[in-house]
Amino acid sequence: MSANTILTIIIVYFLMLLTISWFMSRKDNSNSAFFQANKNAKWYLVAFGMIGTALSGVTFISVPGEVGSPNGEQFKYFQFVLGNAVGFLLTATVLLPLYYRLNLVSIYTYFEKKLGIYSYKSAATIFLLSRTVGSAFRLYLVVIVLQRYVFDAYNIPFAMTVILSLLFIFAYTYKAGLKTIIVTDTLQTFFLVSAVVSTIIFICLSLDFSAIEAFESVKQSNYSKIFFFEDFIGNRYHFVKQFLGGVFVTLAMVGLDQDLMQKNLSCANIKDAQKNMFAFTGVFVLINLFFLSVGALLYIYAEKNGIAIPVDELGHARTDYLFPEIAINYMAGVPAVVFVLGIVAATFATTDSALTALTTSFCVDFLGMDKDVKSSEKKKIRTRYAVHLSFAFLMFLVIIVFNSINDKSVVSMIFRIASYTYGPLLGLFIYTLLFKNRQIRDKWIPFICMVSPLITWWIVDNSTLFFGNYVFDNELIILNALITVLLMFCASKKYSGKKSI
């Protein structure tokens, strides 16, 4: 497929999103529509649209590629996905009822009510930092693919590609925000899922496989191992580490994340929100299994057709380029077009809701826009526009820093550091559940939230000293949260009065 064809598809797709945005915002671009979709979103639209947000470009490109990585990852990611499913169910049954009972716009208001203003601001700051870096990293991984296969052909610099991507996203989200995103993300999820299904069909037809033969081929290949129970101490892929990591990462990065929770809170009532989460969980598990299956089939297809793993400009093998390499250069017709739509959807789906959530959090948590009765609605909307554009610019700067580093290991390390900050957020919440009879020294919380990730980092860096040959992976967030809880306990005293929420 030529760069001209891909660019045409991108432009048509963007115009489609812009049309949806105009239709959704033509009568209502209020803050209520932007922040909460006027609390009348259909649960099934939210559930399906959340798939695109939760998957992101990382899942779309990297997960299929990792199936055949030299590290022998195979289907190990599915262990993490099973933990995710439990985390989603806990979010639906524990966190959502709490948020609805308190009628929250920003979920971090919970910490103000429970712990105090410093805890509240700390939680919101953690989200702003983590989501900005995390979303920028996810967008970066997809944009470099678009740059390689499309914009390099026009000699368009990487920075301009990033600017265009963010301007596209800003253009269709800045007016109606969440109200628009619930619809556009549904469309984008459709293209993501279609890309996976069409790829499976294309490979099966190319290799003359029936559905059963494709299943057997994947099952008997060297890519299909799901459960890893060997060497709990030294194996980072061990089931317990991946599963527990999946549970607690989901609680922190979904249940305590304004981005995904904002969509749930747009439903009219708690029953609809829970139906959304339950339906979303089932589809999420199934779609991830499809992505892993695509990965195995891609490697089988590559082996039979003599396709080598693509390399970057430094000559390093990049398994995350395998999917786009085969889709763009070996597929034809509908599968190739659907893949391009899928990768563009992956670019937009995660970033659009992240920008909206970041804007919501800053406007509510730091500007107090939901409590501001003095300013006119027009003034608040203008302020919201400025905040929205500012976060888009900040994300641009972060991506440019990632690209200038030009070292995947360093960039991944930065992303890992940012993910450490979710540990204190999880710790804050666990503390409110376990120690209701203790009064925290609220002013200490910002310090605790900064120190906890540093202590965690130090422990991991010296893990051989403390834990022998133990290797940490996703379960690291549990250690981070426990350190936060311990520090908070030390900074508290027994509460003599009555305090309930």
C-alpha cells in the first residue's frame, strides 16, 4: 500500500471524526457535556468504546510482536489480562458504588473528603503526571510507525507528525469532550477489532487454514504457551507475578484513573455503570486473546513466506514493526485498509480520552471549576479550551523528548518510572479502607507520595541484597502501595472523633 493511499485514508477518517464532533457539540458544548456527557451516556456505547481506550496502540502493535520475541514471551501476557479481568470486577463492585454515592466529577475528590486537601491535590497530581507521560508514550509508539510507513515518504519531520496528530485530536474533542468521545471511541474500537479479525481472516486464507486448522497451528507452535509456573523467584513471567500484577495495576490504573472512570461516571446510574464494566471485562479478555492469536499467526505467516523481523534505523530488530510490516506491504485490499484504520484508531482512541480526562482533572481539582458560581459559563468554557490545548502541547513536548533520546530502553525506563507513581495512589486508597479510625497528618502526604516510589526503586535496584535472586515485574505496584500505606500509618494517629464517608 502506498503512502498516498494511507494518507488519504487518514484524512477521510479524520473528517469522519470531525463530523461526529460537530454533530455532538452543535447544541451543547457546556462543561457538563465535556466532563460528564450530561450523565446520560448509554452503557453499551461506553462499554464498547472503553475497549479502544484500554487497548491503546501498545496493545495493537506491541502485543502481537512480543509473542515471538527472543525473550520467549509467547502468550504470557494473557496471565496479566486474567488479572486485569479480576481488577475490573473489583472496580465495578467496590469503587464504582463509592464514586456514585458521592456523586463525583473528579474521582480524586474522594481523598479530600476522606483524608484532606493535601491528599486530594497529591492524588490529582499523580494522575496528571502519570497520565501525561503514559499517554505520550503510547502515542509515541504509534506515531513512529506512522512516520516510518507514511510521513517519511513526504519528508515530513517527526515533530510535525506529532503536531498534526495532536491537532487532529484537539479539533474533535475540545468542544464536547466526553460527550463526543463516547461516540468516536465506539467507532474507533470497531476499527481496532475489525483490524484484528481481518488480519486473522487474511492469514488463514493465505495459508489455506480453516478456523480449526488455524487454532491447531497456533496451539502446536512455539508461540502459544500461556501459563508460566517455573521458577517463581527468578522468572518475571511467573503466573503469580503476572496475575497479581494484573489485578492491582488495574485497580490503580483503571479504578483510580480519572480517564476510564470518567466514562463510567457518565452513565445515568450505578446499575448502568456496572453493566458497562461487566460487559467491557468479557470483551476485553476476548479481544486480547485475539491480539495474541494474531501475533502467533503473524510469525507463522512470516516463517512460511521468508519475512524477516523488521529493523530500525540503528539495525536493531523491532518485533513491534512486524504487524504493520505485513499488513502494509503484504496484505491487499480490505485487510490493508482496515489495518490502517485500526492503527489510526489506536493513535486517537487513547489520546483523545486522556486529553479530556487531564483537562477535567485540572479544571475541577485545581481550578475548582465545578464549584465556581461567580464566573460565567462562557468564561469557564474559554478557560477549559486553554487548559485542553495546554495539555496537548505538554504531551507534544514529552513525545519530542522520547524521540530525542532515541533509545528504547531509556524511554521504557521513563515510562516505568511514571507508572511507579500509581503505587502511592493505590496506597492512599487502601489506607482509607483499612484505617478508618486513624487521622492522617495530611500535610505529610505529598512527601510520602514522592518518597514511596523512590524507596520502591531503591529496593528493586538492590533486590538481590534483600530477596536473593527474586525478579520483580508487574507485582511491583503491590510493594509500592504497601510502602505508601506503611508510611501513612507512621504519619497518623488514632482518630478520637467520628468520621464517615
